[in-house]
Amino acid sequence: MPVTTDAPTGPVEPAEPTPAGAPAVGPLPHSHAGGRTRRRTVKRVLGATALALAVAAGSGYLWLDATSEVQNLGQSDCTAVAPAVTPTPAGAAAAEDQRAVCDTLHSLAEAWGAGDATAYGGHFTADATYTTYVGTHYQGRRDITEAHRALFGGFLKDTRLADSFLGIRFYGPDTAVVTSRGDTYTGTPKKPAELSKTQSYTLVRQNDRSWRIAAFHNTQRQSVMERISFLWDPSTRPEAEK
């Protein structure tokens, strides 16, 4: 009996060669498809994890900021602060000296509100130093005056000063150090808890008996970093904030 097969009986045409560089035709091997699926899954998991961490970090930042309130808000009236008086061989400050120092600082704020750079600079000694919260350092009354002339005509135009006084210390009859919280504002004055800067003024009595500012230093309060510091090591918290 003859043997039959399914093979074609006619001549077999040779297969056309695959062009060089052309991808092989046919289904992807199972391992390649699985690898792509796994990579997509990993990317999705990493993306979701990054998003969750970002949300957690944002929420943590907001919580730190919201819980970083200060306890020592100071006094809006400079004359209401009980001064510390340290006598020196030259003598001691008197009650009228505190009023004179407070008048100088009040007049300084009025000059700022009026946008009057000449009057503002006139509250400083001729060789005064002035350091802003961004670290800019001015030397001398003229430097301070001209810088504020530009500021009052620029991005600080029509702003006013808000102050809340933390302390006044007299060293002898002619030197005073005043610390305060402060900020600029337009419209409604800021409340003491909203003031974002801490400031130090060193005032000296001049030959004409007036009090002028010999040194001013302004520091931006970093509320979140301060809160982290207090949580990390409670002993860094000031006595007035405990």
C-alpha cells in the first residue's frame, strides 16, 4: 500500500529572506511581555508612593506651621514694657528715658508710613549699621536713607510698620537695647501673633540729648524650623515659650 503524506507534491518555493534590520514577525516571547508588565507595575507603585510621601510631607509641614505659635507676643505699647535698668559708673536711666526711646521708635514707624526716607534715616546715628532679614547690611545714615528712598518708591510703597515690643534694657544712662516682633502691612494692621520678624534696636543718647538708633538687626522667623527644633530638643525652647 502506498504511503501518503501531507507534504506538497509540487516544487517548494524558497522563503523570502527577511530584510536586514527588520523586526522578526510573530508573537512576542512570553518572558518579554511579562517583563513589560512588571515594569509598568513598578512604575505605578513608585509613582503612588512618591505621591503619598508628597502629601504626607505637605500635611506635616502644614501641621508644623499651624502648631508653631509663639507665647511671648510682647506689648503693642512700648511704654508698657517694664524695662531692665543696669547702672554703670556713668549713672542709670530714668523713666523719662524710656519715654524718649519709645518716642524715637514711634516716630521711626511714622516716617516709614509716610514713605519719608529722609525722616526715616534721620532716626539713625551717622555711623549706624542696619541689617535686613535677607542679610543685606547697610553702613551709615546715608546708606540707610538712600536704600529706603528706593524701597519706599518700589515694592515697599504705601506699607506701614507693625511692632510688638518684647523688652527694653538700659545700660547706664545713655544706651538702650529694644527687642520686638515686627512686620510690614497694608490695610488692616497685623496682630502680634501674625508678625513674622524679630528685631533688635540699639539706641544711644546723642550730644543733643536725643536718642538715635546705632544698630538695627532684623530676622525672619522660620516658624517650621523653630517648631522642629523644639520637638527635636525641648531644651532649645526659650523660657518665655515654655
